[in-house]
Amino acid sequence: MKVPAGGETPYLAEGWEIEKALKRQLRLKKKKPNDRQFEDLVWRLFYRMGYDDLNKGHDFKIQYRASDGTQHEKQVDIFCKDKETVVIGECKCCDDYKNRSLGKDLAETIGLKKAFANAIRAHYGQSFKPKILWFYFTNKVLWSKPDRSKAASENIHVMTERELDYFSQLAEHLGRATKYQFLAEYLGGQKIPEMRDQKVPAIKGKLGGKVFYSFVSTAEQLLKICFVNHRTLADPLALPTYQRMVKRARLRSIGDYLKSGGFFPTNILINFDERRPFDRKGGDLNSDVQFGDLHLPERYKSAWIVDGQHRLYGYSVIDPKFSKQNIAVIAFEGLKRDEEANLFVTINHEQKSVPRTLLDELDADLKWGSTNPTERLAAIAARIVQTLTEEVGGPLFRRVIAQGIQGDDIMCLTMPELKGGIVRSHLIGNLAQKRKLLVDGPLTGSNDLTTVKRASATISAFLQNIRSANPTRWDQGREGDLSNNVGLRALLLLLNALITHSETKNKNFDARNAEPDEIIDGIMPTAGSLIKFLRDEPNVTFKERFGKTKYGSGGPPTYFLELAQVIHEADSTFSPDGLLEHIASKDNERIEAAAKTISFIENRVSDIIVDHFKKLYGDKYWNQIGTPQMRVKAYERQQSDDIDKQLDLEAYLDFIDKKKIIEKQENWDVFKKYFNIPLQGEKGQAKNLRWMDRLNELRRVVAHSHKRAFKSDDLDFLEWIRDEFEKRLLEAG
């Protein structure tokens, strides 16, 4: 049964070279079936984690004795062994996400557990007493609740693609040290034989009323008992998670530093999950500081790393002999998880070493249940995004970039954008009374946790309908121009508009008192025309309509109104706020006229200014226009153009700088007859130039037409200001 895998696992650097060679070989061979590819993926994970005894090939079998004494054998997909543990696993995968019954498979595994355990002891010797971990590794399998419950009750672990993604990514960085995180996750609380009766000299004291220990240990000891509370393997409804994913480049740098004889004088900060025995050695019993021997934990996942994961895991990428070096440690005792996270934020925020986006997410987690409405709303929204992200096979599964994991065109969604989209959609509430009150939204539940579950289920079902209309476009991510940050935020706005419309149209429909599936049933008849559009619209015309709105802060509202217009064209009663104005603003003739008006006014303003200064200063007029800074900026812009396309310097002045030139006191008497134009409904001012500020804003619409569009009142303003300006030109001769 024992099949060596080439002896001891090489260090991480060599492991990466082997991985490259394996990938090259795979490219040269005929593509394997999906189930074989999946088994290989799982096998490589355990190889990278440093298991020195793995099954070789796909036909590995365990010989065992049945209860009646007869000999049998059973093929096993995954078999891994080291000196402490054995992993036995079955791999199950589907081509696409679907429900799959595994009850029969589970029953067979349960029936073989005892026989397999006996076979392992018989093969390796009765003195070998490993912890056996039983696994079902699955990909694109939607587990039923009964199967999940059955597996859990029989201590059979389920590792879906979510957990595989995490551990595979971790193995890219940590190599063999990933095993410690893996064992902590699946053997948490169980004893580690090697850590029995381990003691270290220590100082015991108090900081901020919390017990702490200061001592020196080794990386070898700490790696066995420590656990990192990574955000990428978080239960979204559990306690706060605060650590970033480790960075490979940083680990390598630290490893090189350690190999060269370097050490860290600063402490690694950890938290023991329970009180530790401490043998005091003399001294005053009443003193806040005591000396003695600290008993280290002897269980997996008994010490949580609060700060210093890179310094500790830096030892994982170099020769294991370095893991016997001393490390300075400060260990608290019994801190709650939110206290750990607050400590982490305090340390790293002050050092400015943590990405702002991670701190934003942490704020949302740590402020769960806050009495501050803004904080409470953000926390609920963040939990909803996390829940949607962790739904295996769901529309956002594997689509949101996790901290420390590289995104791509498919995994292109971000937590801050989606969280902000949920908040701005008002689906879970709306801030009122100067942000002092959170008013319920259509998906608000009886409490915050119920809101998360209710909103997550409704949003997921709605997005699944959108996805099903055109799975190819959805799964393209960024390139499909639908399931990107802008598109998702627009769809959240649309969901709220559909709910509002359905409640108005059907007085018996009340989203606040409806189940998620009832809400979806209530809105989908109205959304049917959009589903048909998404299914049938060619990619070219879809991109022309929706691709142009994918950037900028104005993107989501514009995208939303475009989606709403599709529905409005089939059902004129669906008309959310702003839609009719949006439709009117797209009138091509008015838009073309608006662009011409802006160009006309801008050119005439330049002409009037230049003519005035030429009359005063002749050929040396340029050195008298505006300020030196304005002229330098204009010159730099001119020089950035190709020589054959360069215009006169005055053409490169900012429009807003021209306004400053006009309103300068020594120039105002000359220019006011052209430019002194009060806005409609505005009382006359000494200098009525606010129209120039608005015109400057609308210039940006023309310059960035792929991002922004004119509103109906913008077009009205441009028609009005051109008339007023032309009147003054005529009056001035």
C-alpha cells in the first residue's frame, strides 16, 4: 500500500521548479478528463504541503480485511501520510454546477473507515498511531443538506473548491508550512504528540488589564500550534477575520535575510485561546511581573497570530534547520477575536502597512451591531458580500478578489465596490435624519443577521436569473461588460427599482413580509423583457451600449438607467426616477447641438481675451495673459502635441483659467459686457460668472462621453446660455 513519492519533499524553491516541469508535461500530453485533472490538482496540493508518502497514479488501492475475515481492496483517489497524520480522500466533480447525491458514496466510506484504519496500522506497524483525516474533495458539486449533515456526523470533512482555492493559493506562498494551517483548520483542538510537556522560561505580566507572557521559542514549535485568521477562509457569519494573505515575495526576502544570519529583534504577537499553566519561580506573589516556566499549548490551533505572520512563515521557505532558531514572542491570553482584530488594526494602521481596503473591511466586521447607523449599514453590507462570495456555485462564487489573491478578467469584482453598491441601492435600508437613523429597506429582516441571510438569498436568486439569461456573457467577467463592478452595482439598483415597481403595481405584494423566493416571483414578470434582451442581444451591440459606461463614478447609475430603459420599452409603467430624463438626454440632435454650443462659446471666449491683450501689448501679448503658472501649463500642453498639430498657446489655456483672467479687477470693465450673465432665477451679483463654472463641468461630458451623458436640464442650460451669450455679442458689436 505504501507508495513513496520520491523521498523527502524538497524545499519550496525546488518544489516550484517541479511544479513547472509537471505543467510542461501536462501541456504536451493529451488533455485528461475533468475528474483526473481534479484528482491531480488535489494531489499536488498535498505534495506541496510536504507529505512524504502519497499515492502514485490514479489506480492506488488499499487492501483490507472485511468483518467476515475475507480480503478485499478498494481504489482510493487520495492517500497522503506523514509521521503524524494520514489523509484519505475521495474526489467528486461535475462539468457544471449541479446538485449531486453522495449518500451512497458516503455510506460506503463510513462502512470502510474501521477496516481502512486497521489496514494502515497493519501496514505501518502497530506503533504507528496517526490521526486519520477523512475527506471528500468536490468541484462544482452542490451538496444537499442531508449529505452535508451525514458527513459532519461521521467526522468526514468536505473540502469544496472554495477551500481548495485557499489552500492552493497558500501553498504557492508557504509550501510545506501550509500543512500547519491545514492541520489547524481540520484538527483544531486535537493534541500534538511532539508538543507534550513543552515549557519555556517566561515573564508574566499585565498590559491594559490583559495577561501577557514574554518568552523565546522556535519557529519549529510555533508553526505547529499557531493559526492565522485569514480573511480568505472566513465564515462570513462568524467572528471577525483580520489577517491578509501572505505575500510570496515578502517571504522570500525574509527567508534570504534569515539564511544570511539575520534575526528580528521585534516580537511576534500571538494570543493563546485559553489560560496557560505557569510555574512561578520565586518573587513577590503580589507583583504585576513574575518569572517562571510557561507551559506551551500542545494542541493544534491553540495560538492565533495577531501580528508577525510573515516573520514566522519566512522560515517555511528555507532549510528546516533554520526553524530551530529563537524567536521573541509576546503572547496574550484569552483575548476575544474582536479584541485581536482591533489590536491588529491599531498596530498596522499606525504603521500604515495594511491596504486601506482591508482596513475598511475590518471596520465593517468590527462594527457589527454598532449603534452608529452608518457603521451598522456598512457592516451588514460587507457580510452580505462575503456570504454571496462563499456560496459555492452561486453567481458571485470565485468572482470577488480576496485580499492577497491576484485578480483577473474573471475574478474582477471587489469588496469595496459591491459593499458600496449594496449600501447605495437602499435594499437593506436608507440613512435619514442627517445619517442618524437607518430606515428599513425592502430586504431588511427582523435583526441584522436575518437581514444578511434574507438579502443574500434574494440578491443571489436575482443575479442567478440574470446569469442564466446569458451564462457566457456573465462568465466572461470584465470582458463581458455585465458582471463587472459597474454592472453589479447597476443590477443592485435595478433590483430595488423592480421591487418598488412591483409593490406599486400589486397592492398585495409587500417585500418586507415576503420570503426571498416570493420576492423573485413578484419581480421577474416585469424583468422578463430584460432577460430576453440579455439572451438575444448580439455582443457587438451590447458592448456599444454598456461597455462605454464601465468606468467612473457615473457608471453605475447610467448603466442602471440603460437596463431600466430596456424594461421600459416593453412596459411603460416601469419608470424609475431619472429614467425619462435619461432617455431625453440621449436625443442625438440635442447632444450634437450641445457639443457645438460648448465649442462655440469656448472659442469666442478665447478670441475676446486674446484680441483685448493684442490691442494692449501687440506681439508681446502672451506674456501678459493670466499668471506665469497658467502660461507654463499651457506651454507644456502645447509641447505634448505633435508639432504638426500644435495650436497657438492660448488654445491650451484651461477654461476655468480664462474665467480667472476675465474676473480680474483690471480686466473686468472690458469683459463684463460680454460675460456678465446671471443664471436663471439668480439675483444679480457684482460679477455674474457662475455660468462659466457649469459650462466647464459640461465640457467634461463632451471630453468623456464614454463615461458621462448630458441630463435634460444640462441641454436646456446650454440652449439658454448660447442665446444669452449671442445677445451680448450683438449688443457689444
